[in-house]
Amino acid sequence: MALTLAIFRINGVWAPISAASVAAELTQQLRILRPKVIFTVSQLLETTLQAARACQFPEDKIYICEMPGDRSISVTFPTLSRLRNRGRLLAELEPISQAPGKWKRQVAYICSSSGTSGFPVSFAFSFRSIGQQDWNRNK
């Protein structure tokens, strides 16, 4: 959850992909989404690397999210905790200023279908739609 909020804080787009995806599915998603970075877990690293290499995605932009029970994480790949520790040394971010109403149409979250009848299809949700969902849930 903290990672999602951090991505939103820098005006990024969160696009989780199923852990059950095979390399071909992940490759297709990466080609469609064209991410700037990838966050994965060590158990899915090999699949992530296969897809990243197929898309010529730079491996230094792949971050490992440590999970309970992980053995030592390779120093080859940066980890989320190392990124967080580096970020603590930086100055506070300026508040994001946007044109009025931009949050209504700016993509915040991309969700993909399961792909049971072929490759997954992606759906985009704006910051506004996410906020409305949260508000409706908490009524």
C-alpha cells in the first residue's frame, strides 16, 4: 500500500500485473504499458527478467520488493527498502500543482483483465474515479 501511495504522490501511474502471469503475458503488458520502473518480488524475478529482456527494458530499473521469508536479495537489483532509505535523505517534495479538473481525467491506476480468452486487456482509472470508489465504500 505504501508503494502505491508513493507512486501517486509523484503523479505516477500504478499498474499491478498478476503474479500468475507467464513471461509472454508479462512481455505483452510491458509493451502496452511502457513503464518507467518495475517493482517485483524475488520469487517472480526470473519471469520479470525474461519479459524485461524481451522488451529491452533496462534491468537497473527493476526493483525488488522484499517479502517476509526472503533469503538474501542480490545486490544486483535495487530493493524497495534501499530506495526508501535513499529517499529519506532527500528534501521534501513540493506539493503537486495541477490545472483545475486535471485529476478528473489523469490516469492513476491501470487494471488488467485475467486474459482467460487471450492476452489481458487493460483498463485505466482516473484519480477521480478512485476517490469516488473510496468515498462510496466509506458511506
